[in-house]
Amino acid sequence: MVLSMDRWVGKVAVVTGASSGIGAAIAEALVQQDLIVVGIARRVHLIEELSKKLSTTKLYALQADLSREEDIVKAFKWVGENLGPVHILVNSAGIFDLGLLSESKTEAWKNLFDINVLGLCIATREAVTMMKANDIQGHIIHMNSVSGHKVPQSAKMNVYPATKHAVTALTRTLRQELNQMQSKIKVTSISPGMVSTEMTVFNKNFSEGVRKSLETISMLKSEDVADCVVYALSTPEHLQVDELIVKPMGESF
């Protein structure tokens, strides 16, 4: 199998949640592969800082709240009108809220589902619509989690595993849908284990005790996950990576 990113050079890739962590690492990796990258997030200034750091004009920053449909639709409309049709979508935006199901607030549950599930669905719909209209053999990548396949033996996971199980189901549903349409759009779910990001060791909402306990656990780097995205994108057109599960060495889950 020959791996190559050549067919994506100069094409438009949208990365949600590109302001930090995995999303930022993916945006940077795709820029380095000579793609035109649009990073979408609420903290747009962080994407702008990344663009300056990379000294590139190929990374665009768009501000959008992934829990608001109108923001997502507006962002994709801007991309289509100013840069051209989307060839790649990486749904990397996601949040985690530590808490017990028996004690958590309904608003917190809604926020997790709005961003982790509905935001992903809306962005995917907009990207696929654009790909179909322009006859593009594109690629949709959902940033999933090992929690989307097995619920961790840990308290206070709240509805997070449920949102990621939804991503697993949505990936398979979309793939079947596109197959029935005889579409050449690829769909990939990437499920990392623990990754050192703002959701884990750098999470300001966690207590000092929780953060210290996390520091003792083997973790992946955001760049490791970005490499997985590049790998999935670099496979030949006839080959599709359905699901890629990656874990740090020594992870017991």
C-alpha cells in the first residue's frame, strides 16, 4: 500500500475545535501537508496565534460556537464562498464534564450532546452537502474516543461515554448511507485513549488531586492523534480506514 497526501495538496480542509489540543495539532499537521485549512472554534484568537507561529497564509481562523447551528452553517457558507468547496472535514470539537449522572445538571448534559453529537452532525451535513454538489471524493473524520466503544471503569464520567458511543453509531450510519448512494466519500472514526490536553491534565475545572492522578497515567500526545488523521487521509482511494483505535503503551483500559 502506497501512502500519499498528494491528492489533497491545495484542497480545503475544515477542522473544528482547532483552538487547542488535538484540533490544533491536526490543523498544524494538515497545513504542513500543503492543504488550505480552516480552523473553527470559539477561541479564534488561539487559531490566529497558531497561524502566525507557522508563518502561513494557509490556516484560516473562523469563530463559531459548535453548539449553535447558525454559527456552523455560517462558517461553511463562508468557506464555500471564499475558499472553495470542502474536501476534508475533521470533527475534532468536543468537551468533557466531570460529574455524577445522579447529581449533574440537565444543562450540562445538553451542552455535551450539543457539541459532541449535534455539532458533529450539523458540520457533517454541511460538508457532505458541499461534497455531493461538487462531485468531490472527500473524507469525513470523526474524532471519537475509546470511551465510544467501552465505558471506562471510572466514576464521574457523566454522559461523555454516551456522546462518544453516539459518534461510533453515527459514523457507521453515515458510512452505510453513503455506500447506498454509491458515494466515494470516505468516513473514518479515530478513537484515541487518554491524550494530554485541556480535557485531561490541563483541565482547569479539575481539582489538583485529579490532575495529579492523571499525571501518573500513560498518555498520548495531540501530535500522535494528528499523525493518525494524516495516515487515514493518505490511504489509496479504494481503501477506507473505518475505525482506528490508538492507545498509549501501558494503558489498561
